[in-house]
Amino acid sequence: MPAPILAASAHPNPWMVLPFVALLLCIALFPIFAAHHWERHYAKIAVGLGAITASYYIFGLSATLPVLHALEEYISFMALIGSLYVISGGINITVKGGATPMVNVAFLLIGAVLANIVGTTGASMLMIRPWIRMNKVRITGFHVVFFIFIVSNAGGCLTPIGDPPLFLGFLRGVPFWWVLEHAWPSWLLVVGALLAIFFILDVRNFRRAPAPVREMEAKPEQWGFRGLGNLLPLGAVLAAVFLPHTWKIGTHDFGITASALVMLAAAAVSYYTTPKPLHEANDFNFHPVAEVGWLFIGIFITMIPALQLLGGGDALHLRTPLGYYFACGTLSAFLDNAPTYLTFLAAKMGTQGLDVQSVADVRHFVVHHEPFLIAISLSAVFFGAGSYIGNGPNFMVKSICEKAGVHTPSFLAYVWRYALPFLLPVIAVAGWLLARMAH
């Protein structure tokens, strides 16, 4: 006889949030203070903490449904992230020549738009190497950081494909086009302001360069694109997002959606039809997406108790959209922004007697509590650029730049020299304007 299923409204023991907290702290601190140990054991830590929570539900509470639902959501999440990563790894962009400040601004703007189509991870992996080549003669720390600000984070706030927090919201029931409809003014403000700041810094950098360097960088760039056949599987992935979530293989309680199957098939087609030299030119390997996969299986399982507890009432004692904007944003900067988004969404919905596990409740929340959803959504995306650990692509970009011999700021230098003086004022103004519009 199958184990009984825990009602969605049942609350676990509050102590069971500890595996979730422990995993987030490990993600935040181990790469800084014990990087070698973390690289060797992160998968064991994530799966081990997830196993504690899963065992508590299955054996302690005789409840399988929360775990099954979390696994189903995890598969859908990784199908999108993984397929976009694999397909973008088969498209190679080459560039010869340097880049003027204006060309750099145009490149970052293209990256910000592209992030909404192939995700911030896909856009970052696709564009960081051409970015390094374009600026190889005079590249410095702010080139790396502003690429992370714009392409790896803020640019992707217009669609659920753009950034993992928004895709989690989409999986829970937030309509696909709702994000674009409500986020585009903030996107224009934040991306535009960051591009303007970058342009000022880059002009100064360009003018300090020796005359021969400026002359070389002013020459027209020569662009090359290979692997464009991968646009077909990319189109299949984008189309699959719109397939009904009720189309799936399995039971009512657990199954693999048709959307996820199409995405995985498109990724397989892309990987096996892409010539090996293209993958080699992109230094393509599965390590970055495997790391995301191992970490998020732990996150999806360990967050179950936190979501259920926060869904039961006003646990955070926040009253305004601006309060949620800065609280969610602060944690998104130093924890992973995807679970932070879901945690704050569950908390706010709980104050209204709504359950984040229910699609109907999420749809009700979208309609009747719009300012809070906008605040939570945008803060998770924008503040994810606040440190190297705020969003998955940030560390990937840092790693690629370091491998290419580019000087990248340390963790503290990133926050102190760039995030606080440049990023924070921009997204603080965006939050203030959101609060004004809410009234």
C-alpha cells in the first residue's frame, strides 16, 4: 500500500528548515573559505542534506507528495537550464579586432536582450569569450563585473526563460507574458543606467590606452558565427515552454512533462550534431551545468519545509512591496536568488492564506497582489548580481575569465568596489520607483 500523502497545509517541524539553511550557507561560504574541499564534495553535501529532508517526509511523516512534486519541478527546471546550456555551447562567435566604448555598449545591450531568449546562463556562456577577445588589449575588472551585472543578471528579467527565479515562478503558475508586461520599465531603467555607467568608465579606460591601442581598437571588428544550425533545437526549446504542464508521462502525482522531454531531446540533437571543433572552440564541458544540477536537487528538496512553514502566515513581518524588494534582494545577493525568490513568494502568499504549491492560489496572487510579486521578481533578478554567489552564471563567468588570464576582482573587491557604488544605487532607485507606482 502506498504511503499516505501529506496535506499541502500540514506544517513540518520548524527544525527541518536547518538542512535548507545549511545548504545555502555552504553555497555562500565554502567557495570563499574552503574552495578545494567544496569542489570535491559539493555534490555529496547537497544530496546528503536533501536526503535528510526526503527521509523525514517519507519515513517520518509517511508523506510522499511534497517530495514527488519537488522532484517533478526540479526535472522541469533542469531540462530548461540544461538544454539552453548545451545548445548555446554549440554556437561559436568569433571576433577579430578591438572594440570602442560604443561598440562595447552595443554588445552588452545585445547580451541583455539575448538573456531573455537563451537565459542568463546561455547568454553568458555564448558571449563571454567574444567579450574577452574584443577587449583583450585593455580588459580589466570592470569589464568582467559589468558583463555580470548586465548579461548574467539584470538583462534576463523580461521572461521566465531569462533567469532561474522567474522560471520557478512560471512553474508555480505565474503567466509567461506577465513578466514582460510588468518588468519592461524597470528593465529599461536598470539596464540603461548600468550601460551609461559602463560607458563612462570605458571611455576613461579607452583614453588612457596608448595611441596605437586606440587606433587598433577603432578598426571595424570582423565577426564570425558558426553552429547556427543549433537555432533549430533552440526554437524547439522555446516552443516547448508553452506546452501544457498537464501533458506528461507518469502518474498524476509524479511524471516528466512533455515540455521537459522536448527540451532534453533538443539538447541531445544539438550535442550530437555539433562538430567537435565547435565545442572545443567554446571550451564546452558539462561541469558548470552538472554543478547546478547537483546543488539544485538539494535545494529543491530541502526547501520543502521552509516553503510550507512560510506559507502558513506572516513569518517575515514585512508590510510593503518595498520591504519585500530590499529583503528579498539582500538575501538574493549573498544566497542563490532562485530559492530566495520562492521563499519570499511563499511568505507573502502565506499572509493571505494562499499556498505557493497551488497553481490556482498563485494565479489569484498574481491578480490581487501584483505590486508584491513585481517587487519579489525584480529584486531576485537585479540583486542576484550583488556578488559572485548571487546567481549561477556569475561564478561561471569569473572562472572563464580567470582561465583566459583576465584579472578579476576578488569576492570582497567585487562587492566593495563595484556592487555597492554602482549596482546598488541603480537598483535602489528602481525599487523606490516601484514603490511609488504601487501607491
